[in-house]
Amino acid sequence: TGEAVLEYSRFYTENLAELFATLTVSACATWQAPPDTSDTSLRARAVTQSKAGVQLSAAVLGPQDSLRLFGTDVTASDVQPVWIEVRNDTNHILWLLRSGTDPDYFSPLEVAWSAHTLLGGKTNERIDEHFGRLAFPHLIPARAARSGILFTNPQPVHKLLNVDLLGHRMMVPFTLLLPVPGEASDL
């Protein structure tokens, strides 16, 4: 029976080492920030509205857009990324109120976590940084434009997007109806 215990121990050790090696290799997967993070295709199909010296453009990302920008399909994780651009032609700094867009919105780090790998270390850090760079900033300076991604809860067919911008003694609310790529929009 001593030989059986020794054989079991050897089998267990070899399989554990193989499992660890597999996890290590998969964790060190070579995720790279996608080379094309331009918003040209999103701009081309964006819905735009202007009021009170502010212009808002927005487009919902589909799975292909998500893969191209993030290197992973975040829509598969029940997240609906929306690209927005705010052009602020006022003399006031504006703040985007994320909770007005979606009270249960996702932060960039929450969404990046869905792309993490087990024992990913530096790779996971690069994923976090990449998602953070693509996210929409809170602040839009006076006489400037900012663009980026908001991570919202999904709505099929059409996305009803509310964007509230707050400035000094002013609030500029927008409501846009955006088509959702890949969904039957002729219902």
C-alpha cells in the first residue's frame, strides 16, 4: 500500500503542476490594447443634438465595435457601451452626471474586470488602464470637446439615452433615441 500512496502522490503532484502551468500560461495571455481605437465609425452613425451652447453626439457600440476598441466583447457581459462626445461652447465648465444617464451605470474598472484573466497581473493592469483611457471623463472644460465611452445597462432595439450636464447655475439635459447595432430596429 506504500507504493500506491507514493503513486497517488506522484500522480497528484504531476497533475497539479500541469494545472498550475496551464493557469500560468493562460493568465499571461498576451492581451494587447487594440491598435484601432478611433471613433470615426461611431461618429459616422452618431445621433446629434444641440442646445444652450452645448452639442451632444452619441452612438451605441455593438459587439464588433466592442472587440475593436476593447479587445473583448463587453456586450456579452450585459454591458451596453455608448460612445458620446460633448462639445461645450459655453464659458462654463460642465460635469457629466453619470447617475442621470444610468443610475446603475458601470465604472470602467467594473467592465475591465470582466476581461481579466486568472493570475493576470500586469496584463490585468494594462486592461484596466486601457478601459480607463477610453472612458468618458467627468469634466468638459469651457470652449472644449471631450469624447469617450459610458458603460450602461443594455436596452434592446433602441437606447433611450439621457445625459445631464451640470455647470455653474445651469443644467443642460439631453434625451436621445439611439439605434442598437445588431438588433432588429424596424419593430
